[in-house]
Amino acid sequence: MKKTINAPKAPAVVGPYVHAVEAGGLIFTSGQLGLIPESGILPEGVEAQTHQSLKNLAIVLEEAGSDLGHVVKTTVFLDDINDFAKVNEVYAQYFQGKAPARSCVEVAKLPKGGLVEIEVIAVKRD
């Protein structure tokens, strides 16, 4: 059985999908750009977009009954792999201690001209 999750405080989705799906105690999020929820605008620079993407993921996970501390896997999509170190600096602030497994890939283009998009798999909080 699966449950769809829409997080009203997160940026609106930009296509025919939901913020996350819960199935079997796992939460699978859709990729989150660094869109500012109130305006739908991307902040300037990859560091600011990474911060906002992770804040957006925290909002979605909270709505789903989880949090960043329960993330087991992330996938990071970069517009430019040369931003890898900058993204890592920000990412490390959100995943201290036991970091989740992660993949990071460069893509040809991200929606809305984004520089970074992150998706996660998390377990529900107890």
C-alpha cells in the first residue's frame, strides 16, 4: 500500500507528481529544487540553492512523519559537476554524524534553470 504526500509549506510541484510517497515504512521524495516556497523563485548561486533544496526536503519529510536524520539515501543532481565541492560544504551541514548513502551526478539541465536538485529516501520516525 502506498500513501501520497503533498506538503503545503513546500514549493508547489512543477509537474504531474507529488512531493513524496510512503510505502512500506519508507518515504521516497520527489527531487527538490532550491525554490523559495513563498515566491517560487530560485535564489542566486549553487550554495543558496543547495540550502533551500535541503530546507524544502525537511519540510516534505516533516509532512510525511520523518526528518533529515532519518534519511538513508540521497541523490544529488548537479547542473555542473564543478560545483561538487560547494554543494558538499552545504550538504555536510545538514547531514552531520551518520551521513546517508549518496549518489551525485551531473545532468544536462534541471527544471526552471536550477543548479542543484536533491531527492531522498527516508524511514518514518518511530
